[in-house]
Amino acid sequence: MHKFGYLQGFTYILVNDNEGDNMPKINLDQALTNRNGVEFKEGGAPVELGSSLLFALEHKSEGQNMQESMKCYKLRKLIFSGGEVDLASEDITLLKTKCHDALAQPAFFAVVDLLEG
């Protein structure tokens, strides 16, 4: 959606990045499953996408700088609320990177499948 604005005789376009395909809704409460549809379990309970993402965000990567740590912090606050969230493509990329470093390969693949829809 484009809106037009005016500033000292110049016309400019305001682009709303919160709409469209840039920010897909992701359900954080869905369970991780293997490729056969069997849920991953921990202590008998299904492992949810949100808890896996939180675990990965709390894992500090080698060479992680303060800027990346703050991005992780902001994402962690958003994900902690659970339910459905809107994530920008750069947030999804960061989450996949963090999950790659922190999760076992089968869980990583399940997370990528859910994040990419």
C-alpha cells in the first residue's frame, strides 16, 4: 500500500513495509515434526517452534557483536509472547542462522520448514 506525503513542495511515497509478503504470519505454538509428521518431544511434551527459537536466540554465536545481540533480544521479546507473529525476512534469516548454530540437524530442518511456510 502506498500513501503520498508532502514536504516543502516535494511529493514522496510512504511505503508500508508491514503489509504484503514481506512479513508472513508464523504460528509459534505449532509443534516441530520430522518429515514423517511425528512430533519432536521433550519430557513427553511436544517441542514448539517458539521454544526452539527462544533456545536458539539465547545461544551466543562465536563472533556475535552487540548489534546482533540486540536484534536477538528484540526478537526474543516478540517470540516470548507466543501465538502468531509477523516476522520480516531479515528476522527469519537471523533466526535460521541462530538455529543452525544451536539446534540438532533434525530440529533445525523442522524449524526452517515452519519458518519458510
